[in-house]
Amino acid sequence: MAHAPLYSKVPTLADELDIVIPTIRNLDFLEQWRPFFEKYHLIVVQDGDHTRKVGVPEGFDYELYNRKDIERILGDKAWCISFKDSACRCFGYAISKKKYIFTIDDDCFVAKNPSGEDIDALEQHIKNLLTPSTPHFFNTLYDPYTEGADFVRGYPFSLREGAPTAISHGLWLNIPDYDAPTQMVKPRERNVRYVNAVLTIPKGTLFPMCGMNLGFNRDLIGPAMYFGLMGDGQPIGRYDDMWAGWCAKVICDHLGLGVKTGLPYIWHSKASNPFVNLKKEYKGIFWQEDIIPFFQSVKLSKESKTVQECYLELADQVRSGLGKIDPYFDKLANGMQDWIACWDMLNPPAGSSKADKPLPNGTA
């Protein structure tokens, strides 16, 4: 069975991809990314004080949304978008009209490979997303669609076509993505290990998704990329991206989609305060011992054939399966339902009367 194409020159997808950035500060970090990002459209989601002006370097094509914009556009459902937390980035996913999304934090910079060359993280995410995944059978040479690799002896030919890739999860050099207790016992640890590999996360296996260097196919999995209820007014923080990852992975498994992790690397420059992080994570550290078994046991019905249908069914299971832990999970389930309502409002089916109406833009 023929391989998917291996790209000697990777398409830029400049007209098909938006870069989503949550921020509370000026985006000076974009200067380092200019050679790689300048051709793309940016969606900046301003967190916190909406009166503060966010500076964006000249030459970038962008739109900027703050809390007032979110409330104006989403109305009484704006509550489902987190406030004073980087989870607000998922509003950018919903407002986008592109097929692909790349999201990055504003303390992440261009990393170098072992040869000292700058890493074009976006190019690698595009490679990952344009080639299939292998969730149903593990290939010991990792991604068989990478140049110089292939399927190993014993890999079933019937599975070599692979599955569409929905999510590309990149990694980080320098500051590791640790929880607060690990930060405290390893305050000086830095990740210097560059592993030149991409692998598919097997079907039935969960993973802790990090949102600081992440690409996904919005058409395939966008409605599941809800970063939960975190930050102001919520009893938990720093679980937003992981919540989206657990939900999305369960739905990918159900719908026959793939998730890749590994390359590309970015340079994560700033370690957040472990004591502040512990306060945000405290309940989550306990709750995750129930959350993970819950997601490991989730079964979605055959009737759920779209991401929205899967996600709404999952919201009901969150309410019934996790609601007994804390009332927060009932509220989160409500947020998941309102998120889908927001997504459908902003992304009406092609040909519907709503699809022809222009959406309010942010400022640029």
C-alpha cells in the first residue's frame, strides 16, 4: 500500500493556518519568530485587563480579542471561556476560519537543533499534520512517514495507510513542563535532551497534552479542543491543556484519528513560580487520580459520529462520572455544552443562512 507523500519542500499552508497566542503582555517575542510566522495570520487573545494595550511588532497580520470582545461575541455563553488564565486561547480556535491551528505561549522562543540550526517548529507541525498517524499498531522506527524511515518487518500491510492526524504535540528544550511538586524538588533541572523522533500515541493511551507548542487540524478535532474552566473564579488551574488533551484523545480514538508527539522543539524560556503553581494545581493533583481512570474507561456510543456529538456525550459522562467528586465538574460539564453551542454559532455548517453572515472582528 502506497505511503502518504513525503514532502521534500513542506507546504507553508499560509492561507490555511492561524497562529493563536494568549497573552497578558507585549508580543516582543514574535521578533525572533518573524522569519517563520510573518506569512501567517495571528489571532491574539488578550487575558486579564482589557484596557491594557498589547503591543504587536510591525509587519504581522493579526486580530486581537480581549475579554470585552469575547463577551460581545458570545453573549451569555462567554462565561465558558476562562478568565485570567491562558485557557482563554480556545476562543481563538473557535473564532478562526482556517483548517489548521498552531498555538504557542509568549515565553517560547526558537530552539536550535544539535547542529546549531534554528528549528522551524511550524514546518514540523505541518509535516506531522499532513502525514498519517499509526494509532492501531506501533511502528518501532517511530513515524514511518518520516524521510528515511518505513514500516518494519511484521507491520500489517492492511494498516500501513494509517489514520488522519488530528493533533501534533511538540516538545520543549530548557524549562521542562513540570508540575509544582516536581518543580520544587528539581528547581535547576533543564531539558537538554533533543530526541529526533516523532511517534503516534497508541489508541487507548492517554497523554498529558501541553498547550505551549501545539498544532491541530481544526476541521478534524477543533470542537474538542476546549481548554476547560480555569483561572479566575475556578478552584483549579494549569489543567486546561491536559483536560483538552484527555477529551480530544478519547474522541480521536473513537473516530479513528491519530495524535503525534515529539518533534518539533521550541525553547521554553521562563519557569513559572512553583508555589503559585501549587496553589493552582493543588486540587487537580488529587482529582487526577480519579480523572485518569474515568477517561480510561469512557465509552462513546456508535450514534456519536461527529466531534460535537462525541463531546456532548462526553460532557454528560463527566457530569455523571466526575460530578460526585466536586460540584466543579457539574459546572465544567455545563461549560463543555456551552462551548459546543459557541462553536456551532461561530462555525455554522456551509450553506446555512448563518454561514453567510460576517462575524465581528477583533482589533488590529
